[in-house]
Amino acid sequence: MELFLLSLLLVKHTVVDLALQHYIVGQQKLKWLNPKAHWHYAQHGIGTMIVVLPVTGDFLVSASVSLLDYLIHWHVDWAKHHWIARHGWSSADSGFWWAAAIDQTLHYLTYCVIVMLVASHVFVA
């Protein structure tokens, strides 16, 4: 179950971060409460809910890890954009790509934590 759930979360991440994000113009992730940026973070939370609820059948667990995904995605993206801006990096700079790699790694690790939380809660009997 854990590997299946992790796979679903990674597919969700790919869809939301790569396929859907470009439709949200003007996210301005440097702003703490930019509504367009938060719509992107909310899409991650909603996507996690869509993936986790059918697997667990537990609304409270699904809603909790979905909120966690939303909050972590917000702060990871916000920190990455501030780090890149602080150093004045663009996509032509290696620092930009290192920041992007760290950002994606933190998102993947978030999904590992979500799977561990779900597995420890749902399958404790």
C-alpha cells in the first residue's frame, strides 16, 4: 500500500507542479499571501486529498495530510523563491537549478512523510 500511495502522490505532484502551474499567471511567490500562489499550494492539498481519501477511506486522516501538504508546499516554494531572489539567480545560473533540485527533493520527502503518517494511522490495529 505504501509504495502505491507514494506513486500516486508523485504523479499528483507532477500534474500539479508541471502540467497545471503554468495556467496560474502572476503567482508572485515572493509575497507571503499572494492569492494566485496560494491557489497553486491549494491544488497540491486538493490533489493529495483526491489521492489519499480513496486509499484510506478516512476523511480526517486525508484532510490532515492534505493540509500538511498545502502548508509545506507553501513554505518550501516561498523559501526557494526568496533564496533565488536574494542571490539574483536566473535559470542561466547553476544556483537556480540547485535551489530547484532542493525544492523538489523537499516536496518528495514530504510525500514520504505523508505515506508514513497515513500508514501508521490507518493500519494500526
